[in-house]
Amino acid sequence: MTGDMDGQTRRVYWVLLFAPLVLLAALYLFPLSRVLWLSVTVPSPGFGNFEQLVSSSAIQRVLWTTLRICVLTTALALLIGYAVAYAALHLRGWRGEALLFFVLLSFWLSVLIRAFAWLTLLQSRGIVNTWLMGAGLIDQPLTLIRNEFGVVLGMVHYMIPYAALPLYANMKGIDPRLVPAARGLGAGPVHAFLKVYLPMSTPGLISAGILTFIFSLGFYVTPALLGGGRTIMISEYIAVQINDTLNWGVGSMLATTLLLSIFAILAAMSLFVDLRRVFGVR
Amino acid sequence: MSESIRLDHLTKRYGGHLATDDVSLEIPAGRFVTLLGPSGSGKTTLLMMIAGFVRPTTGRIVVSGRDITDDPPERREFGMVFQGYALFPHLTVAENLAFPLKLRKMPRARIEQEVRRMLDTVHLPQLGGRYPRELSGGQQQRVALARALIFNPKVLLLDESLSALDKNLRAGLQEELRDLHARLGTTFVFVTHDQEEALSMSDEIVIVNHGRIVQSGAPRALYDRPRTRFVADFLGRANFVEGIVTASAGTAISYEAGGIPLRQAGPSDGPPVRPGDAILVGLRPEKLRLARDEPGGATNRTPAEIALVTFEGADHHVRLTTPLGPMQAVVPSDAAGPQPTRGDKVWLSWDADASVVLHDDR
């Protein structure tokens, strides 16, 4: 491509390439390297902060909670996203498009608004509990927030589009005659799905899974609001370390750990799948 | 092993649209039957109902005396070759072929043996380990055929199976398909919009239009004695002469078109005609004779001027303007004398029994 350019065009080309790179380096890479630096220098040089990963039970509890919630969220978002994507593709006429529209619609709502909406619905004197008690189904309000249930609910709700859209793109590429072909050869509907449709949609499940899981790891607003300080995930813990206890060393250590874990996951996944394809570069 | 199929007043309605309109058809066991029609004629819907992928709105499907209308496709034991082949991309050729056998709980050693035998049958003995995307179109077609036949289905259904292939490959596969049919004796139901394919392959052709069967019969009979303008036009090339009857005696009809007296003889399925009636006569281009001078003694003749000549190898296809309207003729390209040329003034003639009376369904 560059071979056809004259000198003038080529200079413009390089400027356009470098300007955003310089901006990224200044505003993103520099602060990030500062965080990495802090994690091994504050309060004293060395890996003292990282030792807390194995020694501090509070940190371990936060890590374990984060992992559990993220796995659960990813699994549920994939399950629901799969159903949504499948339905959007197979519903006849306008119904599929309408479904897809509502999935996209939730993209436009801020995560904060959605968390507050869930609070209104789920708090002890919220709509759900009031209705259930009014109907005589329960005597005491159910604890629907300030616990993992609320956090997972809010996160799954947020993640469904991120799971559904890669799956939809993947399923769109599956020849719609494959399942009928399997049925014609003698496979029942369940068998045809398991042996033909599911393997064909596995690449979509993997991309959607990576996207959802990595996204969930860094979730802050939803767990902070719906967890109500009781269910604490790593992002909230980091924020507390830095904003409240001014424990910059531990905060930046955890941020570094989060970053490295994501790289590790991506590296591990790249052994099995083509990541460039997962992220749509190819 | 092969079975007969009877369609009994089948109707399929999509909203207000009738995709299949009260179709009854008998497909005898072991026959090669082609459903032929233009796109949107409802031939594929018909096939999908036989296969079990589309439920008829009303009517029954009976296979060798057993009503299968409510059976799901996996219980029908029909092999099907889809348009675009529908090979499983995540499985190798051998695994594709093994798929229906595994479902039938065949022991592994038997499966391997059957797969190898079937790959030999379709002339692809070396390709079991390949994935479908690594095969050419013709090879994929053969694999799809092998997969549909490997479990000894009662009936083989083929949906526009050869349409995507280039011409030479298609001719080769047509012969293979006929050869396979002759060897296996399975009932074949083939859907196509390609009239040449239908003519060359089938024992019987069923012509479908607007969701109905227009006419059915052996290829030769359909070609020689079409009943309607649609059939004559769709199956091969045809000239149409619209005239007014001047006299009729039994099957011999005298009529007049463009001021020229013409005669038509031969069997007719239509109602008897009386003088003064409008008549539509169909005439195959190869039945027309082309001459420089007025042919004396010919029953039917008209002056004509050549408008266009197309060289087609063995023949010339000639378009002419005549007092009867535009006509087309096919003349052998190795005929003696000067070649037909645009602008030539010539004479067309034909025998009284070369034409057929058609019902005008336009």
C-alpha cells in the first residue's frame, strides 16, 4: 500500500499514525507504568506487596469472590446470550430484528442508571419485595441486594449484549441447512443441536466468553452499588485502598495483578484459538 | 428396498400465499422423478414436505402404504442432498459419511468398511481425511451424495443439487447420478429449474408452476406433446402461432394466421374446436425447414426474413420475422449450401403433424 504513495502522502500517513500513538503513550502508558512502578516501590522497594497475595486473607477473599462472581456471570451471560442470539436469528420476520434492537438498546443505558434501577426493584422495600409480600407469598422481605445474588444479577444483565452480539455474528455464519441435514440423516433435534450446531457455534462461545469474563473482572460500579459494601470485588477493593486507606502499594499491586491475569488468560486462550479472529481484526 | 410415494391433496399455505395448491402425485418405487419448475413455483416446498422439513397445511404423504405426514424427518429414512450440499464443515469427509451410521449404532469396524465402500462408489477413495472446505465443488457434491446414500435410504431427495457446478462437471455428474440410480434402484426425487437436466435424467418429469402440477409424463412425451403454452415454452424452445380456425374435421384443423392458411393434424387433448375459434399452435424450432425458394407441395409455408443467427456448434439458431410473428428455427450447421445470414429472404415450411394445439395458460 505504501509503495504507491508519493513522499507528501507518506509524511501525512506517518503523522496520522504517530499522533494517536504519542497521545496514548502520554495519557495511558505513562500512568500505567507508574502504577506498575508503585506496586514494587511503595512503601518499600521489593515484592512485599505481592507477598500479600498469599499472606493476606482479606485479599484472598476478595480475589476468590471476584473469580467466583466472574465465572458465574460469564456462564449465565453466555447461556442467556446464546438463547437471545439464537432467537434473534431464527424468529421470523420483524420479531428477530425487534429482539436485536432491544439488546442494542441496553447498550445505550449507562451502567450507573441500570444499577440504580436494580436497586429500586430489589431493595427490601422495593417493587419486587412489596409485590411478593402484597401477594402473600413471603412474610419477610427477601435479601436481593448487598449480596452476590444482586451483584451477579446486575452484571449478567449488563453483559448479555456483550455475549449475545459475538454469538449472533458467529451464528449468522452457520449454514442454516446443516441442522436439517443432520435431521434428514436420522438425528433427533437434540442430537442435531449437540453434534452440529453447538460445535459450529463454539468459536462464538469462546469469543463471547473471553470478552465477558475479562470485562467482568474489572467491573466496579455494579458490584459497588448492588454489593453494598458486603460483596466486594477487586476493583472496588483497589478503589478503597487508593481513595480511603491511601494504601497505594497494595492498590497498585492488585491493579497490576488484574492486568497480568488478563494477559495470562489471553495468552492461554491464544494457544487454542486465533485471538485476532476473536477480536474481529481478521 | 425402494419405496413408492403418494402425495394426497397436499396444500401448503404461508399466510395468504399458497406455496402448494392441492397437489396429488404418485411416484412409483424405483423411479427417477424430476420436479421441474421456475424459481418460486413451489417445487422446493413440495420436496421439503416430502423430506419432512415443512408441514403440509392439509393433505397426506403416504410411503408404500404408510402415512408419514406426521413423522419428523429423522424417522423417514430418506436421504437428502441439499442445495449447497450442507456438508458438516467441522467433520472430515469420512466423519460426514459416518454420521448417519453412528446414529444407527453400527459397530465401528462396519462403519469404516461402509465409508470406504461408499467413497469408492463415488470415486473419491483417497479423500476420507479431508475437510469439506478442502474439496472442489464437484467433490463436495459427490460427498453429499455419498452421505445421503450410505444408510440405504428408501428414497433419495435431491434439491437443485447440480445447479452450482460448471457445465462439464454437471454433465459428468448427471451421468454418474443416472448410473447410480440404475445400480441402486432407489427411488430418486430430483428438484431442478434446469429443463435440459430434467429432460436428460428423468424417467418422469412433473412440471410445477404456481404451486400446482401443470403436466407430468415421460420426458419425450412432454417434449413432443405439451398441453399448455407454459409447458411448451419452459421445456425446450417453442414457436407459438395464434390463429383463427377456418374448418375442422376430427383431428385435422385448418386455421389462418397472418393471412396465411395453415393446417394442423394429430391428436389433441383439448376440447373440439369450431370454425371462428381462436387457436394456439406450438411448433418446435427443429421441425421447421428453411429454404431459399418457395417449397412447392409443403402443407404449411410462410415467407420469412432472417433477423439473427447464433452459432451453437452443431446447429445454427435462427430468429426470423414472418407474417405469423417472430419465429425461431434450428438448422444443422453442416447443412449443404450457403449459411443462413442476417437479412436473407427465405421460406419456412413444416408438416401438419409437426405442431401441437396448446391450451393458452398465459
